[in-house]
Amino acid sequence: MFTHTSIRTSDMDRSIDFYTRFLGLKLLRRHAIPQNKAEIAFLQAPEGKGSQLELTFYQDQTKFNQAEYDDRVFDHLAFVIKDMEATISMMRKENVTITDEPFRLSPTGSLIAFIEDPDGVLIELVESRSP
């Protein structure tokens, strides 16, 4: 069973705020790992369904640069959202980087968009088709 994905963050509080406020995740737990000079936080959908997102902050990490798009090994995280227009509008007001405006891969396909989290992790937004 797949349990979680871990991504690094340069600012734990900022990342927790981003993922909880914009993407609706709930902070499950957060704690220090002194032997690694690190801190981790686990977030998940409020219903407790799906895999968890682990945010990892290393105190001694001095460089924090995402590779250029074509050079990335990790591609993106994906989240289902209810209202693309409202979500993108809210994100735009907060200066979230929108890399791809909402579009459909086909005339009847899902509405998707791509944004970046505060550290440049690419995120796909997929509008839910449920009423």
C-alpha cells in the first residue's frame, strides 16, 4: 500500500499554510527529528482518505533550488478541487505562481491547471466532476 510522498520545504510554516489553506489538507502531526536536524509534518485530506503528504525541512540545507522544468526528476503532485475558477482566483490574489491556466486535454476531459507551491513544486489541480 502506498502511504505518503515527501517533499522538502524551505519554510515549514509557510508550506503548511499553503497546503491547508489552498488545497484543503489537514495537518495530522508535526515533529522534530533532532538526529537529522530536521522537522517533518504530515498532511492529509480532512476525510482521512488517500495518501499523506510529508513536508520535510532540513535545518542545514543551504541551497533550495528547483531544477529547470526539463531537468526535473519529480514531475508533480495532483489535487482534486471543487471549483477551478474560485481556486485560481484566490491563488492569483495571493500571488501563487500559475504555470498553466485552466485547460482541458480533450473537449470532454477534466478541467486542469498547474501551479507551484512556495518552493516551486509543480502541482496539478483537477476540477471534480461531482455535483
